[in-house]
Amino acid sequence: MENTPNTRAGRKEWTALGVLMLPLLLVSMDVSILYFAIPYISQDLEPSATQQLWILDMYGFVLAGLLITMGALGDRIGRRTLVLGGAAVFGAASVAAAYAHSAELLIAVRALLGLGGAALMPSTLALIRNLFRDTRQRAQAVTLWTGVMTAGISLGPVVSGLLLEHFWWGSVFLINLPAMALLLALVPFLVPEFKVPQQGRFDLLSAALSLASLLPVIYGIKELAQHGSEPLPALGVTSGLVLGFVFVHRQKRLTHPMIDLGLLGRRAFGGPVVANLLAMFATVGMAVYLTQYLQSVLGMSPFEAALWSLVPATGLAVMAPVAAVLAQRVDRAFVMGGGFLVSACGFLWLTQVHADTALWVTLAGASVYAGGLVASMTLANELALGAAPPERAGSAAAVLESGQELGGALGMAILGSIGAAVYSRDMADALPAGVPHADAVRETLGGATTVAAGLPSSTADTVLSAARDAFSHGMGFAALGAAVVMTAAGLFCLVLLRGAGKAEHPTDPPSESPVTPLATQVAP
């Protein structure tokens, strides 16, 4: 079908997209914005070690656990309504966080921020499905959405570092307010409402089950990655999987389920969900290594490391638009597969990085893998969003983003375990006899650095040199693991997703509302 003028988005739709990108940027930034602020928060609020971990993690846990619930809720009450509600909660919680007077209050407010973020993220992606009915324009919009989401995670530490040089720690939360105010002021005029009132009553039990299954699984995986095999995290993963099975069984029985299991079974949707999960597996799993490498191996300050970590964004800026253009000419499965294979080459490049490798070599390899990954993720998001019926776009976007959260947790656990095993083995062989606190030195590079600070200079140099070499060696093996997974992801796309998007029309028919008759589109 040829594109017709009344199916193509105009200035109003593109302006609306720009406004919707503001909360997306801030929601993704809030995942990492406390990295520099936590020492100042600790000095002011004096949290315990456990409370400090919850201050950092509570936002991400609640965000991940509520994505599916909020995606389904937006389909029912209206995606614009949910965006506005999420912005109000996010803004109010930001003020409360900035002026929190206790660790307990800050933890609770971080949970509210997660609630607001969960309302905003799937709704912004779902609204793209409704605002951009022309597939080429939608591909461009999804490219922008993916780029902004990825950039936000990298920008969080940089913005935090800049603010903390001039203001108190609460400023990292108050930066959210102007964007949320702009969103609340402009969205009612720029974004039409999309909702599906015929989907029946909202199933609170399904909402509770989705939260109770996702949250303990992601919590358990992250805890296992950080502390090794322990009963409580293992119980969390097990109980989450059991409740997930109950959740899926309930969806099969409901007339109006929260998740369309039939949609998940379609190659054009289920395939991109798997592809996104694998992409985030590598992205998050290696981000931890690169941050530590820049700071603990190369000796950069946290702010300097954060600035250098932005360099791989050049790969994103080049690869994502190129992939979008190629996808208009050849099967998207080939472009996605090619992106994963490019990222595998970047990871293989990083297997050659050592403690004394030039910085540009490391950053070049990171740029290659980051560009390939974001190119594949962009096309996966676009393919899945196009495959989802407009009336299910909210829940479909939530499933995509939940898969990304799960993939990130798995990457941190599995790639982290690979690197830790190599580090421990190397340090067991290289550590001089008689070094105090040898267990801490053999466990992590951070432990080695702490112990070395109290040793004589000659012994400290030996310990630090061995630890940096062992960490670099472990990072190389983790990169090799990521390369293997990315190669498998590329083959998955090439073999199983060929032709998956061909059934989709270039545009939605202009005579049919994207949410009619099952839904209503209400002008603002």
C-alpha cells in the first residue's frame, strides 16, 4: 500500500514525540544517577549498608516489577492519562526524594519514583504506535526512542557529577521537575488519548502476580551475581518462577488477559522480545566491567570515567540510522542479525584488552559493540511494535521492556560470574604468600585495592598489578562469553525471523482508526 498524506505524521506528532522523550530520558537516567551521589547521601542520612543498597536498587526493582501492570493499565484507562499520572507521581516523588530526611523515607520515595517510571516507559513507546501509522516514520521514531533510552543510562553519572560539583545531593532529583512540568503542560494539547474501554475490568490479581513474579526473580539474580550462591536469592528466583507460571496459567483462562499470549507466540513479536533480552544481556553485563576498568585499572576518577564512557555513543549515532535505512531495503532479520554479529566483533576486540592497553583501543571496541547492539534493539522494538495490535500496544511495550530488565539482570549475573571466576583463579596463582586479608584480595579488584592501601609500597604495587591483570583477563573472558551469545542472537535472527515482518502493511489504512472498533481515539 502506498503512503498517503493523511497517514503520515506531521509537525504536531513529531513535536509530541520530542516532549515524550523528555520523561523517557529522565526515567532511564534515574537508574544510574545516584552512582556519584550515594557518598553524599551516606554522609547526610547515615544509612546502614543494607539501606544504602536499597536506596540504589529500589527504583530499578519497582520499575521492572510494574512494567507489565502499567502497560496493561494504560491500554484500559488511556495511555495519555497514564503518562500524565506517571509524570505527576514522578515529579512529586522527585521533590520528596530531594528533601528526604531519613534513609527509610528515601527508600520509600525511590519506590514511588519506580512507580512513576513504570507508568511512563511503556506508555511512551505505545504512543509511538498510535502517533506514527506510517511504518517508515514509526521506524525513525522508535530509533529515537531506543537511542534516548540508552543514552539516558550513560548520561546519568555525568549529569550527577556535574550537579554535585555545585549543589547538594538532592539536586540530582530536582532536575526532573522542569521536564515533568513541561510534559504536564504540553501533552494534553499535543497527544490524543488512546484507550480500549472494551477490555473488561482490570484484573488486580494478575497485576499482583506479575509484580510478585518479576521482582523476586530480578532481585534474586542480581543478589546471586553480587554475593554468589545464597539461600534467600535462590529462593527468590524459585518463588518468582513459580508465581510466573501461575500468572501465565491465569492469562490463558481470562477473557481479557493482561498479556496476549498468542501475540508472544508470533515470530514478529516473540522473536524481538528474545532479541532484546539477549541485547540487554550483553549491554548491562559488559557495562559493569567497563566502568570498573576505567576507574580501577586505568585509575580515572568517577566523573572522568563517566565522561569517557560516553564515547561509545558514537557507535550508536552511526549504526542506528544506517540500520534503519537498510531495513527499508532488505529483510529486517538480516539487518538485526548483522547488528548482533557486528557487536560480537566488538566483544571479540575487547578480549585483547589488557591492563596496559591504550584507552582508544578499549573505547573503539566498546563503540563497535554498542553500535551493533543498539541497531539490533531499535529494529527489534520497531518490528515488535508494528506486530502488536494498536489496542494492545501498551502491554506489548511493557513485555518488551520487562524482557530487557530480565536480560540485564541475567547479563550481570552470568558475565559477572565468568569474570569473577577468572579473577579468583588468576589471583590464587599470582598473589604473594603472606599477604593479609588474602580472601578479600582474591574476591574482587575493589577488595584488592582496599587491602593494598594498607600494605608497604612494594607489596602494594605487586598486589595491585596482579589484581589489574587478573581483572582485565576476567573481562576478556566475559567479553568472549558476550561474543558467543551475540553470535547466537545473530543466527537466531537470520534463521528464525526471516520474513517475520513482511505481513505488515506499510501503513495502517487511513479509513480505519488504529483503535476502532475495539478502542476509541479521543481528540484532546
